[in-house]
Amino acid sequence: MESFANIGLWVSYVLIFLALLGMFVGIVVAVMQSWNDGGLYAVVGVVALIVFFGIGYALSSDEVSQRLVEKGFGDAAVYKRSSAGLITFYALAIVASVLLVFDVVKGFVDGN
């Protein structure tokens, strides 16, 4: 079971790296095409993601429960980053849901 978890962890690392690479390539393309049409929005989006992760990191805890320590997951720094990632995910999911509701309501009001 541990080898399956290690494989899953490395696959996650590769996917995260590919997502970050795609994001940075998209930003460079948007900036190169036109700063006013998409480049500024791309840079603002990246800054917003960094701010969300910073807030998640500030709110996360580095306390590792005894049960996790017994299983060999006692690294507090890794646990803090993992907790920050979860908090960031939840915050972004809530923001996306609220914006979706506002967009639907705006569509009904505008008649689109």
C-alpha cells in the first residue's frame, strides 16, 4: 500500500508541475499578444492566487496529530504546506461558487 501512495504522490507532483508550466506559458502568451487585452488580467490572476495561498498558509496549522506521527507522517513543515493547500482550495472553491451564483443572477436580470 505504501508503494501505491508513493506513486500517487509522484504523479501528483508531475501534474502540479504541468499545471504550473501551463499557467506560466499562458501568462507569457497573453502578455506577448497584448498587455491591455489579456496580459494585465493574467498577471492579476497569478498575484491573486499567490495572495490566496499566502492567506491559506497563514491560517494553516503545523500541529501533527499523534495518529499521523505513529504512521510516519510527523514532518510539521509538510503538514503545514498540505494544510495551506487544502485551505486555499476551499477558499477558491467558495469564491468560484459565489461568483457562479452572481453570474447566473446577473444573467437572469439582464435577460441573457
